[in-house]
Amino acid sequence: MEIKVNFLDKLRLEARFDDFTVVADQPIRYKGDGSAPGPFDYFLASSALCAAYFVKLYCETRNIPTDNIRLSQNNIVDPENRYKQTLKIQVELPADISAKDRQGILRSIERCTVKKAIQTGPDFVIEEVENLDADAQALLTLDPDSTARTCIVGKDLPLEQTIANMSGVLAGLGIKIEIASWRNLVPNVWSLHIRDAHSPMCFTNGKGASKESALASALGEYIERLNCNHFYNDQFWGEDIAEAAFVHYPDERWFKPGRKDALPAGILDAHCLAIYNPDGELRGSHLYDTNSGNVQRGICALPYVRQSDGEVVYFPTNLIDNLFLSNGMSAGNTLVEAQVQCLSEIFERAVKREILEGEIALPDVPQEVLAKYPGILAGIEELEKQGFPVLVKDASLGGEFPVMCVTLMNPRTGGVFASFGAHPSLEVALERSLTELLQGRSFEGLNDLPRPTFESNAVTEPNNFVEHFIDSSGVVSWRFFSAKADYEFVEWDFSGHGEDSNTQEAATLFGILEGMGKEVYMAVYDQLGATACRILVPGYSEVYPVEDLIWDNTNKALAFRADILNLHRLDDAALEALLERLEDSELDDYTDIITLIGIEFDENTAWGQLTILELKLLINLALKEFEAAKEQVEAFLQYNENTVERGLFYQAVNVVLEVLLDDELELDDYVGNFRRMFGNPRMDAVLGSVDGSVRFFGLTPTSMKLEGLDRHQRLIDSYRKLHVARARVAAAAG
């Protein structure tokens, strides 16, 4: 994690990381003002807090109340060496906690990350650099031996060269990648989380049988998502980019809707229109992109090549972003390597959906087949030793598709996790199933798995597949676990042979789709210095329902974004119009404003916690519509999860409105004790909110210029690096 430090007044310092700011000072005896803890105090507190976190985690997974558990830490300094200290952590436990759980709580503290880091002994490297932001790969600590050549199935170059090439691409873009975490819970299963140190919202996870393969996986996923703009899918990119020569890619085209908002000629083809506009309800305005919000410019569309005949078909960016998420995108050392990965993932997701929604029972993989892959078997056996039964299934549906499945059961909670993987090689597909199962997860994280159900509606509900797509955390049918399989086991093999194996495999996978009667469309992106592609298979590779283009389109942001960002500048008439649009939209009151308008507010602020319900409430307060505000504040207090401070503010609003709306009560009679209960600063804000002197309490003013929105500005900074690189390549091409 990158922590940047600013020098403040006197001896005060400010550390900034992610969306947090920590201020340190020195005691008065050391010439400071004592306005904040000192750096060493934070260090000591970190181990105590970390220990308490693991106690809390242990207790929550076992429904043990922590109300009467007390924990303290003391540091005992060696009189002969003040740097040698003993940190004594003591825990006071209630008498009704069993002996087993007492031992479990003490063992949980042993797992404290801060403690382990101190005991292992971190290495410090102190150096001078010309520019802190220039050393783009300073935090990418895994440095594979450049002379080694580790080749794995599916990669056209050795892992070491793959990592070096991809790291070089990111460094060339000025993106500083940091490794936030590593995990290696069982043998031969590695995963890691990487992110942009400047813009942590841009992150990926990698997985593999070794550290190097997991890092290559994470970097490849990062580059694919840069190339396909996936990190910035639903976000507003700012007015400057919206008016630039191009918004998404230099080869984009803009189309104006026809008369009566008809779909313009030139977008999609007859095959796609039959899928996306079967009843003629899709209008041009449904396809404006949310990233630019530039409806005067029209519909932004990107060229894709139809694989059946090589014709170029233009797909609206809005349609792609709304329906496909990250499905069907990949980066590779070569185009065919990327194609194999793209197509494998498309089959993995589509077959998984067919199996889960069809409640299909899959055949077990025979033990003699598993024995051929000792590395994979070692990981499975370790999971079994940890108390998690594992089922290994053939998900090829009778040898038709290159898909495998590893399902973990958690007897402690009754939850299950069905993990799927795909690749032309059965071994690689099986390895991906296992590594996906544990990607970024701890053993404690496996306690949150959903329980199977016999309720078919819960399994077939569209959002269940979305949950499976995002992190495989959706619901699985009990019918999936039947010992009576719906298919026979097939020891399939779609892999190629020799130096051009990826070329052969790509042809095989394209051939499967052709045999199914599917049209396939592909875009290739190489302007950023790496090869990536995106493949769309309409009617097959979508993640969200096609109906979302009409009923749940992300460009609904365009109806609200400008007014919400300019909230403090709106007069009463504009506020009434905004409130009416919010009511007419029938949007869920608990939708957060971040999602609604595509702005990355800092989640630790009132903006970051703001929901449609709270926004309506604040507008009604500003309009002095107290009856409506009273109804909404009651709903907020009953159902909304927000900060304690925000909750107390609305508790005070609620009682003030109660008095104002009762003809028999006088506010002056209660203000004194309200102030004693809620404090003067909070009551000043509440009384100002009802008399009109305070508007939209807690929401700092901003506008479409996005001033003060540091988190979102850092996201735009990240995208601007890509935009500049693409513009440079386009200019060079002439």
C-alpha cells in the first residue's frame, strides 16, 4: 500500500492512503502540540486493533457476543535496549464462554497480521528518487529471475517474460501498480490483489498454481480491463473528455437517433437487432453512453468484426457496458492466446449458467483421473483436511464444452461454493476451477457462503447469475448435488499441439460457437502497447438480461447527474422538478447515489453514503415539505445503514419535525433539552435544516466540474493516461 506523507504546520504530519487521512503530532514535551497521536502510538495501536479484529471475526462466525469481552495491550520496554519491546496482549472473557472457544479466541489473536509482520521482520529500503510518481513499478515486489524460462500451458511466452512485458506496458503508461495482498491457503493455489496506487478503484485479482502464474494472471487481467475501459464502465469521465475528439477510442463513430427517437441506421446488424430489439421498444435515447453524457453528440458506437464474414458492425458502448460487464475480454502475449482466454471464459460463464439455472446434476471426476494431476489433488486434499468437503465435477455436458467444476461445502455453516473453470485443456480448466475457488479468500471468508436450496425460483432469478458472475457467491440448487448425474463423465480434450497450439485451440472454440449457430463479434485493442481483444456473442455471453437496456439502463444517470452535482445551486422550482423525476423513475429508494449518477464519492463522506431516500428527504427539508420529510426520516431511521453521526442527526431531525407538525406543541419548549441530548453543533444543523439557513447538511458543494471529489478525479486521471496514449497512437497513424 502506498502511503504519501504531507508536512503540515509545526511537527504535524498527514499520511494519505486510499480514501483515508491520518494526522500525527508529537506530545508537548517533544515540542509538538499534542493534537494527535504520534507515529509510534499509531504503530502500537495497530497491533491491538488487529488482535481485536481477529477476536471479533472468531466470535461473529460462531455467534458469540463481544459485549463483555475486553482486550488490552501493554508495551514493556527493555531497560537496556528501548527498541526491544514486549507487546503483552490480555483478553478478559465472560465466564459463560466454553473452554474450546477460549482457546479458539487466543489462537485467533496469533493470526494477527500486524503481529506476524513484526515477528517476521519487515525489510526497510530507504532511497532517494527524482519523482515519486515516476517509478511506476516500485511496488511490484515480485521480481522473477529474468534468466528463467517457466512455460505453462496457454501462454505463448515464458511467465518471466510475460510479467516483464506487461509490467513494462503499465510503467510506460505511468501507472504505479501495488500488490495489496497475497494468499496461499493450500498447496499450489496462489492468488493476489493488485491495484493502481494512485487510483485504488482500479484493481484486479490474479490466480495460479505458483506466485509467478498468479502475478501474470493479475497483470493480464489489469491490462485487459485497461484496454476495454472496464475500470471506468459506469462512471462520468468529465466534461473535457466528453468534448474531446474521441471519448472511448479513436475509431468510434457517433450516430444521431432518427425521427421519434428511432434507432439510427448503421448500428448493430439484423442478427443483433433481432436479439436486442425484438419488440421494437428499444429507442435511440436508450443507447446514449453514460461516460460522456453528451446526448447532443449522439450514440457512441465501436467497430467489431463479425467473424462469420469479416464485416464491421458498430455496437453502442452503452449496450456493451450494460449487458456484458467483463465477460469476453482478455489480454495475451499474442492475439490467439487472448482469443483462447476470451472464448474459454465465455464458455465457462454460459455453461455455468445453464447448469445452475437448469439444476443439472454433474458427474464426478473419477479418482484415477484426478490422480493424473498431483498438484491439483494436493490442494483439494488440504481443503478436505481443513474440514471442507470438495466435489470435483465434469461440467462439459457430455464432452461438448471445455468446462470443469470444483464445489466446496462448508459443514460449519451449511454453505456451498460452486467454482467453474474453462480451457481447452482439462488440466488447466480444473486448475482454474480450484484457484478461482480460493481467489482472494481466507478460510473465514468461506463462512459466508450461501446455503443450497430446493427453491427453483431463487436459483433462476437473473440477479443470482450476476452474483455467480461477480464472485461465484450466488445460490446453488440442492438438485445439483444429486448422485444421479444427468450426463456421463467424459475425459475430454480440446487442446492443440505444438508451437501453434493456441491457434488450433482458438479455431476449435470458434468452431463450437459456429456449430451452435452463434454469431461472434471481435474487437482488437493494441494501442496501449499490449494485445487485448473483446469478444461478444449476442444471445449467449451477456451477463445482465437484455431487458435492462430499457428497464434498468445505466444511462438513467443522465436524467439526474447534473442536478444532483449542482444541488446547492438549484432553486425551489428545480428542486421540485428533480424530486418529481426521482419519484416518477420508480428507482429503489435504497439505491446509492454513487451508482445512480456514476460518480466515485469518497465512501467515508455523507455523499458516499447518500441514497435516493436520503436525497429525497434532504430536498423535502429544503422545500419545507415537512410531512413528506417526516415520513422519509422514519424510513431512514428504520432501514438505512449509515454512520452513527448521520443517524443521530436524523434522530434529532425526527423529533424536531414531530414537534413542528403537532399544533399543540411549541418548539421553543423543547429546544433546550434537545440540545442537551444531541449537542449544540448537531442541533444547530438540525434547526438550520428546518428554517432554511442550512441546506443539504453534510453534502459539500460540487458541480459538473467535480471540484472537491478527489476520489473521482483520481479515477479520471487514470483514464486520461489511456486517452493520451490512444490519441498519440492515432496521431502517429495519421
